[in-house]
Amino acid sequence: MIRNLLFVAVTLILLTVTACSSLKNPKTGKSYKTDEGVEITFYDRGEGPTAQNGDKLEMHYVGRLENDSMFGSSYKRNQPLSFELGNEEVIRGWEVGARYMKEGDSVLMVIPPEMAYGDTRRGQIPANSTLYFTVKLENLWVTPKPFDISKAGKTTLEDGLEIYTVKKGKGPALQDGHFVTVHYTGYLENGEVFDSSVERDAPIDIQLGKNQVIQGWEKALKNMTVGEKARIVIPPELAYGPQGRGQIPPNATLTFDVEIVDAKMPRTTEPFNVEGKDTLFTPSGLGIIKLNQTDQPKAAPGNVVTVHYTGYLEDGEVFDSSIEADQPISFPLGQGQVIPGWDEGLQHMRMGERARLIIPYQLGYGENGAGPIPPKAKLIFDVELMDIK
């Protein structure tokens, strides 16, 4: 069967072939032969994940014949080859070779005729041709793989929540207040993936006890520790119930494969001590109390600024803080990505300065408020301008 293939780069060299078993930890400059007869020489090693069936790959390549004539190049088109591994979208030799590559690898693959186009001529490629490809695996998008729970320990909680521990973690169990970094894949009852941080290669950060996730997650994560991997089976009443949500139908039991990447308790926040400090009021009504002054660059519209902050209501209640999660925010100044009081107040500050911003509701969230902020609320922000770019 002839399959579509965009080809890859090659330089003809004499190869010393090593056993396939060494491909588990190949070294650059050495040649290895797979059990299927494909020879692979590694020029550069990447640091990314190793390709597996179902993963989506993006490769640049040059393809040559035994006489060194080029028959294909993605570089000439300035368009890498994209395909799903294991889906028979490329010749068999490519499928075999790609399974030994990591994201960032550059290799030479020598593919015998029976793993390429056999006794069929294909364009510039004569029948019974050995093909030489130099290939670079530019990008790899990992397809989530369901956890193997055949040897997992099972825990069933009172409300029907099931936890299958695939890998045990370390340290005490998580609790309310913890900022938790989680990788996950969510499955419907038919096995369909409806959401995955693994696919995006972007774990999520949540704070337990703040109702930021469904009840099933809150309960399950409090029975887990950092480094732990588990399958969580969540009944509908602890998920999205009779309403469902998006791809999730009503009364759906949800399955999540989760990994606790990291967890930390919040840092404590202390209001700035502004006693004895002068307050500058701008024409807009914004109040600014500086705690210190530096001779560093001053923030200006268009700069990308990085800020640590804690926001208080007038009664002293904290409604938001980057300090607790130890995650300062960055944004372009003066482009309306934050409330007007921030856009104006930070332009009065230099890098390294700390200040209290007293923001009238007209420069905050206005007459309607937002979330925990009531209508017409005066806001107080203690801010530190950490960086300017």
C-alpha cells in the first residue's frame, strides 16, 4: 500500500550498526538497527518526550537516494511534515524510526525498500530503493494515555467517590488553603477525552477550599500528596449533576487521571505599614502612598510590568493576592488590561518601589462591582513593581 509521505534530510555516510537494544539510551554519532531493519544515527538529542502511538509529530526532513540525489525536502517548502504516529499516514520505516525519537532529536534514518515503497516506483523514487532521510523532530504533542490501574490500590469514600492510586506521593495529604499544580485528563463514560492539561502541556493551578473546582476534585485531592498519580471516578452529584456542562452530558459519571505536580501553602500577607507616609492625590481622585523610592526606570505606557499585589476592601478583607500563591502578574501598562486605577497608579512608580493605591470606585469596578467586590467599592491595593520591560 502506498502511503502519503513528505520526506526528510540526509547525508550519505558509512554506518557502524549497533544492536537495537541500545536504542533505549542512544548516543550521538552512533548507528543503531531496529528489529525491523531501519538504521538510525543520532546527530543531536532533544530534551522532550519520546514519541508514542497517537502523538502528533511535526518534522523537518530531506530525503535522498543511494546516489545522493534529493527527492524531497520540507525545508524547500518551508513547511514541516505533520502526522499522527501509528495512524499509517507515512511509510512504515518512518513509523518505526519516529518511535525512538524525542522532541528536538535530529537523526539519519536509512529505510530499506520493504519498509518504504517496495517494488513500486514513486515519483523520483525507483522501485526497490533504499531511502536516506535526515530528520528533525521539531514538535511533539503528547496524546493522553489512560493510567493502568490493574495494580492500583482502591479507596472508596462515603459519597461514592473512587480513587485508584497508581503511584504514591510523598509528604502529608493536601488540605484547604494549599495551592496545587495538577496535570489531568478527563474521560466520559464511553472513554472519550473531554479535557486534558496533558494534551496542552499546561498543568492547572488551583487553591483547595475555594470552590474553584467540582466537589469530586476537592474531596479526592485532599486524599492525595505531591507526586501522586491516581484515577478518580466521580459520581454525577459531585460533578456537574443533572445540568451537565459543555461536552459533559447530564448525570455523567466522570473519570479523571490526575497527577499532583506540586503543592504549597499560601504565603501570609501583611498590609503595608503606611503610618506617617504622605498621600498623593491625582486629579482623577486616585490616592498613592509610597513606602520607598528608587532611581530605577519609571513605568510608562507600553511597558510590560510585573507586579506583586494584595487587594483589600475598605473593611480590610483580602479579596485577591498574588503574594499568597507567590505568582506575580505581568501585563502591558496603559492598554486597559487592568482597572484604570492600576494603569494610572503604576505610572507614578519606578521599578523596585512599593506603594499603596487607594482607588475610588470610578477607577475600579464601578457602580456594579465584580465577584467579591461590591458595587461602588473603594479598593486598596498594596503593590510592588518588580520589573519593567
